[in-house]
Amino acid sequence: MQSVWTLLSWGPEGWLDDIGYGVFITVLLAAATLPVGLIIGFMVSLAKQSNEPSLRLAGNIYTTIFRGLPELLTLFMIFFGAQIGIQRVMRLYDPAATVEVNAFVSGMIALGVVFSSYASEVFLSAFRAIPKGQYEGGYSIGLSSGQTMRLVVLPQLIRIALPGLANLWLILLKDTALVSAVGLTDILRQAGVAARVTKHAFLFFSVAGLIYLLLAIVSSFGIHAIERAVGRQEVQR
């Protein structure tokens, strides 16, 4: 029987190479999902406070659906549903066509829409915390709506929304484990393969847990650094 140190080594007899690749995929997926979720969430928050009733309704329906569905179910619907939908369209032109949807892209879309539904609420609360006088002050000095948003509102919005978005980032980092269910080689999937092959389930799942904890700790340091930088900029303003 192989020793623990052999199993947790680099090279043909160890599994750290595979788990290290899983860490890379996990971080890459979270990093790719974050801007997608932030952009969609910001746009949805604008829709939810729009003067147009149809936009408000669409924004509320969006957040209700993706906050109400379990994340894993959303992932399955996008992964399998997109595959079926694209394949049916392709078969209109080629009856023998087959389509395989990329698990990374499906995971990014699924996690992105879930993240954006919660981020939209964070942005909406931040918008409501900014006094209307800030908008009026921008207009009074000749700024357009876009300039007022960019120069006056957004700096305050980022500062107010940052703690809530930071919490959502930590949740997103953990939710990347769900993509192992559709075959993406993230931390959890690689640990699961190692556990099945070596019969050391507790060892490898414990290692996976420690890695997620380490990623959360590193993220916390990064978040604190960003918060301090934003705070210094606010003082300078």
C-alpha cells in the first residue's frame, strides 16, 4: 500500500499533478464567471429601477427564477438543454449532426446567471443608498446622464456594494465544485477520481477541503486590499 506522502506527491505515483490542474480549472472558471456575473447583475439592477414597467418586470422575473432554482439544477438545464436545443437547430440543416456542449462554458454560464441574480440585489441596494442629490448635483454642473453615472455614482456604488460582492465571490468560488457533476476536471472531480482509484476517500476529500479553504483565505486578503484601496480613493476625493 502506498504511503500518504507518496499519494500526495508530484509525479507518476502521486496525485498532486492532477489536483493542481483541478485548482487551475477552478480558479480559471471563477475568474471567468466573475465579470460575466457582474455585468449582467449591474444591467439587471438598472432594469429593476427603470421607469419602464416592462424592464422592471423582466428584471424581477430574472432574479426570481435564478435565485429560486437550485444551482445544480440550473447547471443541468443549461448543460443538457443547450445541447439538445443546438442539436435540434443543427439537424434542420444536417440530420446526422451531433453537438457536444463544452462543460467549462456551460458552468460559466450557469454560475454567471446565478451570481448575477444575487449581484443585482446588491447593486440595487447600493443604488438606493446613494442620495438623489448626487444625481442632481452632477446634472447641475453640466454632466450628462452617462457622465454622472461614471464620475459621480459608480465610485460610490462600488464602495457600498463591495462587501456584498465580496461575499458573493466567496460563494462563487465554492459553487465551482458543482461543475464536477458535468465532467469538468475541477478540484472536487480530481479529488474524487483519486479517492476512487486509491481507496483513500477521506484523505483526498480532506485535501480538497483544505484547498478550498486556502483559496477563501487568499481571496479574503485580496478583498481587504481592494477595500483599503477603495477607502483611500474615497478619502482623497
